[in-house]
Amino acid sequence: MASTPASARNAPVAGAALAELSPDTTGMAYIPPARARALFRKGTVAPTAGWSAGFAQANLIAVPSDWAYDVLLFAQRNERACPVLDVTDPGLARTELAPGADLRTDLPAYRIWRDGSLVDEPGEVGRYWRPDLVAFLIGSSFTFEAALRTAGLPLRHVEEGRNVPMYVTTHPCRPAGRLRGPLVVTMRPIPSDLVATAVRVTAAMPDAHGAPVAVGNPEALGIADLGRPDFGDAVTIREDEVPVFWACGTTPQAAVMSSCPPFAITHAPGHMFVTDIPDTAYRYT
């Protein structure tokens, strides 16, 4: 798998742009999705955890149409990591998840890949968009975070103003066509007496990755140091907390790095597409 430059792991937060919203993260939670997307179009760059609470978010991967079936099959075979919410027709940058949005401009930060190597991290991808691109919107664990908070669970990355920590595991995904690669996971510290609650809440949202894939024991996933995530930022883990791991929609990016398609566009990890769909649409009881 191609290495990721350290400078590319985290897009910077545009502090001046955020200052107009709120001095803390609570203001972001009340921004309607359309306004959030408008801010991103104007240049605001920030991880989207905690933004537009109560609305679903999505990962993005766009590939040439001759790779689209490989991506679709990879997602079907690795549904925990890649729950597909929408697929566009070739060349279209619109989605029914937010009818007025433009997938080329309305995410905070993107990544451009050529032959498995990261070549750019722009704020919009209009100049890169091609008539043969098929875009996949994949469920995000940020979608279940409002439910976790309602259930009384902490969101440490939001509390600390950081991107959620993400780790490339040693667990291989099931290959599909030309795509193969490792599972990527997010980690959230959960008080030990609330782990069962976290499992119950997230299991009801399989389109947002569902229940955790592991509780504690990061070594079993091949994670040597929780303080050094592959994407995102390290967060504080308190004495009464255990690390809980969920499958992550950055997994397709790891597959791009491993499989080297000639071209792909993805979101920057943690910088999601904020949809108009209430998160309750993806909750099952």
C-alpha cells in the first residue's frame, strides 16, 4: 500500500471561517445542512463530526465508470465498512440525499488519487471531475453520533475539537475484482459501563457502520499505538474508558492505495458530505 504523506493526513481547520459560526463546537451542531454545505463551498475546512446534528453524513468515492462495478462489488462484500447510500449516473455530481447540492464543491476537503498515490487535497474538484466518473456515497459513523450523545455517551474528538482517530488494521477486506485492501476503523473512547449502550445504539444503524467491530484490545486489529492514528487525530482516553472500534468509510481509500486505480476522487478523511436526510431515516428498532 502506498504511504500517506504526514502532511496529507489532516486538512487544516480554517479558523477565520469558523469564527463566524461559534467559539465552540456546539454552534456547529445547529447549522442546517444546506448552510453547512454553503460554508464548505466558500472555503471553510473542518472535520464534520458535530456538524448539523440529526442529519446523516456520507463518505465519497468517485471512480471512472470502468471501475464502478469493482467498487460496488467491494462495497457489497464489505458492507460493514462500505454501506452504500447512493450511486450517481456517470458524470453527474448530484444526489437525492441532498437535491440542491453539488458533490464537486460541497464537501470541506477532497483527495485526488492517481495510480494509488495521493496527488492533491483541494477544496473543490470541479477541474478534476470527468464525464465518466461514478460517485458512491457511503454511510458514515458521524451519522450515529447524535444518537450516542443523546444516550449520554461522550464524543471525545468533538469535545477536543479534533478529527476522529482512524486506523488501518491488519484485517483484509474481501477482495472484489481489482479492488483489495485492509479494513480501516474509527475509535471512540467509551466509559466501560456504557459500552453495552454504545453497542445497542449503533447496532440499530447498520447504514452508518452499525455495531463496533471490536471493543478494547487494539493489538488484535494490528494497531500498535493508539496515539498515532493513520488518519485523523489522537484523542484522550481516560482511565475508566476503553477504546471501541467501528468499521470506517475510509476503507475504500485504503483499497485505492492498495489497488492503484488510474484515477479516483475521495473525501478527505473526516470531512464528509452532510446530507439533507435525518439520521432517524437510518435508525432501525
